[in-house]
Amino acid sequence: MQNLLHKFLLSIGLLLNSVLLFGQTSDPTETLQLADSLFAQEKYTESLELYQVILEEDQLYSPGMLVKMAFIKEGLGDYSEALYLLNLFYAKTSDKRALRKMEELAKQHQLSGYRFNDMEFFRTIYKRYHLQIIGLLTAASLLVFSFILYKKRRGSYRPVSAGVVFVLILAVLFALINFGQGRDRAVILTDQAYLRVGPSSGANVKEIIEKGHRVEIMSQKDVWVKINWNDRPLYIRESHLGIIES
């Protein structure tokens, strides 16, 4: 009984301490600095509470913060949250070390959806720099088109090779704009997640899966997300997912 009372009082103390610490600053940058300081002091639970405020309320996060949160979550045994945070980190940095860590956790807990290939790496890079890539290709196409017009006006020769290059650039632009980013992914964050055949709580349950699996999002309608599960389109509530957006 005394042991339980001690744990209860300790939990209350940590909670009050975190509230007081957070009350001292409302600026996300200052909150992040405070959380990093607590992490450096190995006060992981307190730092995690502040990191979560930044992530959930301010919608701001740095790669370093995500790695620290994943480290704490894994230490607490919450591997699904750790995988979600590592996915966010990878989407932000394309750091292949995150892939290796995710594959390690997935193998350890027998999870699906973590087979990575070069195409996914390319799509991650494209998602991060798609505006710059589209801008460069557009500028290149305009440059080639201007060269074609110049040569035709000069009448020196027919710029066939330049025309081929122009068409190829346009084809690459079309493919990237329409298919380059691919679909978003999500990590199942809750145990006993129901997969249904339709977007309704009255639809038949096709399968019940555990947390940690990574799935491909096909579409979304209100609170229902259509996912690809073992090559089958099924529906799951959004609240069960940690969505890794483009």
C-alpha cells in the first residue's frame, strides 16, 4: 500500500512540475529549449510531455525532437508511437538510418508495411523538394522551347534533338505532378483496430489488427480512412491512425 501511495504521489509531483514548467513559457521555441534541457538531464518523462505539446498543439517539430521522442517512446515500450515518430523523421530528413531502425522494430514485433525500396526513397525526396524540382524542370522546358523558337526563326536547321528533349521534359513533369508523390502512409496506433468493409460503424468487420503496422492510405471520407491492407481496400477510423502526410 505504501509503495502504491509513493508511486501515486510521485506521478502527481511530476505532473505538477510539468505544468509549472510549461506555464513559464508559451513560446514553442522556448518550450523546445526547455524540453531539450530536460532530455539532456535524462528527465525523459517531463521532456516528453513538453515535446508532445509542441507536436500536437503547435504542430511544430524538428528532426532532433522527433528522434528524442522516438527514443523515449521505445524506452517506454510504446513501439507504435516510436515507429510513427521515426516515420515523421524520415519524411523530414530522408535519413536511411531511420529506415534501418524501423525495419528492426518491425521485425522485432512482427509488423507489416516496412519493406522499403528505392522508389519510396525517391518519393520521399520528391515530397521534400517537389516545388524546387518542378520549378527547375519548368525553367528547363522554357529554356529549351526558347532555343527551338530561336533556331526556327534563324532558319539555320530544324532543332529535332531539342524538340525531343522538350517533349521528354514535359513527360517527366506530367508524371511527377500526377504520380510523383504517391499515397500517404499511416501507422496503426491503437490495439484491436477494426478494419471494416465500408465507411460505417455498421459495416462488417473484416479483420482486427494490432498496433504498429504501417498501411497505405487510398482515400478518406469524414472520419473513415480507406487503406490498403494485404492488397484489400478496407476502412478504419482516423482516430486509430498516425498519418504521415506529404
